[in-house]
Amino acid sequence: MKKILVPVDFSTNSMNALRFALDIALKNKQEVVVMHTLSLLEITADTTFTGFYIPVATDQIRFVEKELTRFVKKALAPFKDKNLEKQVKTEVVPGAGAAEVILQMTQKFKADIVIMGTTGASGMKRIFIGSVAAKIVEKSKVPVIVIPRSYRRKAVNKIGYASDLAHPEKELTALQPIAQILGAEIEIFHVEPTFPTSKGFLAFKPEKDIPALKTKLKLKSLEYQLVKTKYDNDFYGGVYKYVRKAKPGLIAMFSHKRSWIGNMITPSKSKGLAYHAEVPVVSIKA
């Protein structure tokens, strides 16, 4: 993984996401592209809304470019004397639809991973970035790490990989590069009971399959936990219970579970919200 894309909206949450990316870049020498999407639809006090797109003024783009430069400089403050600024590039990208622009820029910049926050500063920004994050998680072809609003910077030593145990080898192979750049160990966890019972769970034999996977994939460490919940199909509760007990630095999920990741990173009163406030989630296309 050589290039990280970090979409920002100048919020504290975006700052946390950028510093998360900078921590990775410091270890692995990746290039970090920090981008801000500027809406093409600009309505001024003396403009009657017609539904047409109005090109963003050049002076406004320059103003936002300066803001982005200041934002990045602030993010780099904890990395003083590390020469990280040489690895950071900034881009202000005018466009209609932030999620669509970010997805396009992921391809244009040939990003290997996207790292972004879940919520913005306040009001419409909070709604805006929340829906954007959910859409990026759903549609991105590259892994997306979503940083929760209350996250505080710390090392990621363990990745909790939530698995239905249907394709552990394939998914572990996809997760390995992320574990490597973070310097983290992987722990598989499976939530039960489910109805109907997962075929993968019925076929999986931890005492045999975990050592076999560890050897085949040349992993330094691979652990397994079975997380039991009181009720059937309480996946949110199972993840929450695992996070509380195992204290992973990151939760890994694959694309067939992205619908609930979207729910977890969107404000709600679900059990997922309590979890979402603690640990970043990486979503990977299966």
C-alpha cells in the first residue's frame, strides 16, 4: 500500500482521521493525499435558485486551498522534525456530490486505501459527512477505514476481524496488507447464536483451522474468539461485547456486511452507536 487518500471537511473528526493516516505514513513512507470537496452549487444571497450549477469562483478555491494547507500544517504538528510534510499532498476538488467526487479521486490518485471521519463539525456538515462516509464504505473498491467521532489517537496493536467463517483464508489474505502497515496482529471473532446457523461456523474447527491458516498465510500470530450473545442474530451486541472484552484497535469487516457498517457509522440509538464511538472500522471489498 503506497498511497492513502484522506477526505477532510476541517472538523475535529477529520483531523483525527488525518493523524491516523499520518501515523501509518510515518512507519511505511506512504504518500498521503489530503482532499477537500468543494460543492459546485454555490447560492449567494442575491442569486435566485434556478437549479443550475454555478461554477465555484477562483478566489473561493484559493481561499479553501489556504484553509486546507493550514489544516494539514496543524495535523503535522505532533510529527515535528519527522519530515512528513514531504509525503503529504493537498487537493481541493470542485464537484457535485462529495461521495461521487471522492470515489472518482480514489481512482484518479490510484489510492490503495481511504481513511476518513464519520461526522463533520456541526449542523448540515454532520449530516453531510455522515452520509458521505456511509456511501464511500458501500461503494469503494479499495479498503476504507472510518474513524469514529470520539476517537483518540493511539497505536493499533490488534485487529478484530468479524467473520462468518465462510471464507477466512480469502478474507485474511485481503486483510494482511492492512495489518502489516499498522504493525498489528489479527484476531478472528464470530458472533453466535445465529439463525439459521452459519455453514461456515459449522464447518470451522478452531483447534485445526487456526494453526493451518497461520502457517499457510505466514502470520506471526492468529487468535480466535467465539462471542456468544443472549439473543439470536444480535450482531451489534456481539461486536460491542467483543470490543469491550478484547479491546482491539480496529474492527475489520468485509463487503457482505457493509449494510450494517453503514448503520453503525450513521448516528442512531442502536447498540452499534456505543460501539462506533470507540473503535475505527475498516471495510474491505470481499
